Amino acid sequence: MMSGKYTSLDNQNVSGSVASVPDPGHVSVKFADSNLETFPPSNAQGKISGAARPPRDADDTFSKPVSGSISEEPQQSGWLSKFTVAAYKPYFDIDTTDVLERIKDSLFPFRGTFTEKTATNPDLYGPFWICTTLIFVAASIGTFVTYIAHKLQKKEWEYDINVVTWSAGLFYGYVTIIPIALYVILKYFSAPSGLAQLFCLYGYSLFIFIPALCLSIVPVEIFRWVISGVAGFMSASFVALNLRTHIKSAGERWFLIVATIFLLQLALSVVLKMYLFTVTV
């Protein structure tokens, strides 16, 4: 009797509990409103504010910062602005295609149109990497030539680390001191030129020495002199012809200035030949 009673009660409880559970197929879950679709959220507190922006790619590294963005740097005024990174960003904001086009122009020195193309946007990116590449190429090629010469004569050879420091001083010093000196001279003769443009011109004028140094591996002395002379003549012509029109406004002495520029570039090629490829064993 009691078991039957408990059984009927259990059946009633089970049937009652099952009936109270809603159909799982009709379950609806609703989340509270959030800003997951945009990041950062528009109501975020702190320095980050504004709607979401697309990620910046590698080519946008040196673009101008968006007003109010987290990457904006405080602007310095007066002469202090020359010592900020922002002052030099525009000279490194250049595409690879532009660098290759300017290198190609340096290999055709008789066009004389390089300064016209770079008048509004001279860069320092190309000159920096050209000089840096020249340092390692000159040091490695010069070391390799001396190594082969010693081995052929069966003499002991030791690596000279001073070749690297000497090359760095030569190329970085040349592409810095000569443009500054020329800038002062042109300003004195009332024919001023942009300093950044002179850095750009002289930096790209050194590119021809990279293939010239590579060809100097050939162990023929007369061939090395010819390569050095041709590279020096092309580099000197590139600089002189691109500055000739501008320097003509300096007066009657313009020819003397252009001739000095030409001879300095030739002297650089002679120095490279004498100190890197004149082997003494």
C-alpha cells in the first residue's frame, strides 16, 4: 500500500517537473550590448580614443601621425626641432621603387636630371644603405684579395680589422663632409642648395663603386685600374653634371667649382684602388 502511494507521488512529481522545463529548441540566449565589434571601444577611458582604425602596415612606418593618436610625438620649436626624430622622418619616407629608380639614374650619369627628380623629395634612406653596403663590400673584397695574394705566394696571412674601420671612416666621412663643405661654398657664392639634396646626390653617386669593387677581385692589375677609372669617371660625371646648371648662377667661378667636384670624385676612386687593392706581401 505504502509503496503504491509513494510510486504515485513520484510519478506526479516527475510529470510535474518535466512539464515545467521549456523545450530546449526554443532556448534563446541574449547577451548585453558590448563593443566587441570595434576595438578600442568608443567609450574607453584613457589615452586611446576614437573609432577603430585599420592596422598600419610596414610601408606606413614613417607616415605622418594621425592627430590625437597614441603615436603622435610632441613637437619641439626652434633649433631644438633639429634634434628630434620627427625632423628626419620625411627623408626616410620613400618606396623601394623610388630608391631603385634613383640608383638607375646614377648609372646613367649623362642625363643630368637627378636633381630635378629629387628637388622636392630628397631622401637619406638610399644614401645610408649605399654607404653601409660599400663599407662591408670594400672590407670583404679587399680582405679577400690580400688573402689570395698571400696564399699564392705561400706566405702567412692575418686578418686586419682596421680595413672595416678605415672603410667606414672613408665613406661615411666623404658623404658627410664634402656635401657640407659644398653647401657652405655655394651659400658664400649666393647659389645656395639644399643640404639634404646634396647628401642625397652624393650618396647615390657612390653606388657605382659597389659593382666596381666586386669586379676588382680579378687578379689583373691593369684591369683593376681600368675599373677604378671608369667607376670614378661615372661617379664624378654624375655629380658634376647634376650640379652644373645650379652652380652656373654662382658667377664666373662656377667652372672652377664644378671641376673641383669632378676631381674629388676621381680622387676617391684612386684612394680605393691604392688602399684596398694594392697588395704588399
